Amino acid sequence: MPTRRLGWAVALLTAVAAISGCIQPASTVDLTRTALAPFAVAPTNAPVVVPAGATPSPTLLVEQFILSRGEQPNGLQVWYDQPQAFDRLQGFSYMGMTGVPCVGYLLSTMANGVWQPNNGALVCADSPAAEAFAAVTYFLTSTGEPTTIVFGRVMNPAATAVAVVFNDGTSQQTAPQAGGFLVVRPDVVAATVITAINAEGNTIIPNIPQLPV
């Protein structure tokens, strides 16, 4: 019996090591932080009760989330608000309390007529003069699907597209909305490089810095 247990433990450690080796950090982002645990909204923020067939205002859930993280939603812009499977995914930008641009996402789930925050993250630029910045993290949908999300801001008005290259060789491209961008894809992968492109197809920011969330 001890020999069988030892063999099982060795096989498990080998499998974990193989999975970990598939993700190679390409920046200061800590890819071991999966951010899959739901965040807790401050007790003072009551859940949003939604009548059947209705949705809350685009900013209400986001404002609650930002406040629960000790920030103020100054100049808040919700520039992405789309279904994500059975959930609701929002992307937003605002000015942080220290005067730097910030960006974030919020994933909410409908349960018994109430939108419940499920997962979210914020990241702010290192400097008010930052040209662009991004973050990469992961979440589980309400159906348990692991998902990679890349979100950020590009302040250069010449940028008409943001391209993300992942470490599995795939890439995705999106157009900034109000300066914000968001890319979602299944599975857990790393973003090796994020670039900004102008209308002529030229790369104007060759490597948008990735910041930890």
C-alpha cells in the first residue's frame, strides 16, 4: 500500500510540474495569481436587485466594485458591457485618487433576480504621463470555464487597434473604446507581447507594459 501511495504522489507532482512549465512569465505579471476567487463587496454596498427582464444601469455595479476596492470612480467610463456566456462582463476606465489613469473589468452573475459580482480587477498606471498599460489575469465563468482576460488603456489617440500575442502562438486584436481595451479568450495562457497599431497598420507602441493586478 505505501508503494502505491508513493507512486500516485510522484505522478501528481509530475503532472503539476508539466502544467506549470507551459506558462512562461513575460513581464512583471505574476501568472501564479489566477484571481479565480470571487471578490467581496463591502457590506455597505447592497446587492443590485433587478426586476425580471431588466438590467441595472451600466455604471451601478462598476461604481460599487471600485468603491469596495478603496478607490473613487472619478470620470468613470464603462466602454464594454457584453454577455460572457451566462454572465455579464464590463470594462471600464476612471481616474485614480492619485491622478493616474486606471482601468478594470467586472464579471457579474445573475442569481434569483440579483446581479452578484463574481470576479473583477483594477490596475492603474505608474505615472500620469503613461502612454499605455495593460494587465493579464484569469477568471472562472459561472459555468466553471477558465478564461484569460487582457485589459488596459492606451492614451495615444493614434492607436486604432491593440494586438495581443499569446504564448501558445495565437493572437487576437481589438479596437480601443474610449481609450480602453479588453481581450477575452478561453483557457489559461500568458500574453507574451501587447502592441498598439495605427490606422495605417504601423506599430506605434511595440510593447505595452503589463502591470500586476
